[in-house]
Amino acid sequence: QVQLVESGGGLVQAGGSLRLSCAVSGRTSSTYGMGWFRRAPGKEREFVARISGGGVSTSYADSVEGRFTISRDNAKNTVYLQMNSLKPEDTAIYYCAARKSGTITWTSWGQGTQVIVSS
């Protein structure tokens, strides 16, 4: 298991940018695939983006493709989510998640960071 702590959320106007960070501790972060999820008010949690342990492979939800970028710095044990061209519908609590490389179940979750996009 790893421990995850998100930061970087806040209030931003539509069209603006934010960068979320997820600090990873407890195990070597490069052995874990990392992901970002979000839960909007009144909705189910949804996948946003993921990145492989080595950072070579990424994938995104259709709703954020081309606007969000996931990256990682394994030397700093940190995963990032750069969010550009934000829309009001991006308003949500954003969660960082981890899973052992080669597995499909997300086993570790952060406490979440709130993102509010005003119109």
C-alpha cells in the first residue's frame, strides 16, 4: 500500500488552469500505476486519467482529452494533473489513486482536493 496526499485544488474561472499534485509515500512510486478520478456533486466517481509506473503510457477520459495532462516525477514521488481550459462541468472533488503495476484494481486513494470552476 502507498499513502497519497493531493493538493492544488481551488477556485478558478472558466478557461483557466490548475495543476493538481499527488504526493506518494510508503513504497517506490515507480512500481505503481497512478490515476486521477473525480466526483462531481450528485454524480458517481469517474475516471479522469491514468499513467503507467514508468510514465510512458497514459490515457484520458474523453471529456478531458486535449485539455488535461497527467505526468509523474518518480524522483520526487509525485504525480501531477495539469488542467487547462477548465469548464464549469470540471467542478468536482479530484482523487489520486494507485495500483500495483500489472494489476487492474485501484487499491490506494487520497482524501481528495476540491476544484471549483466558475462561469
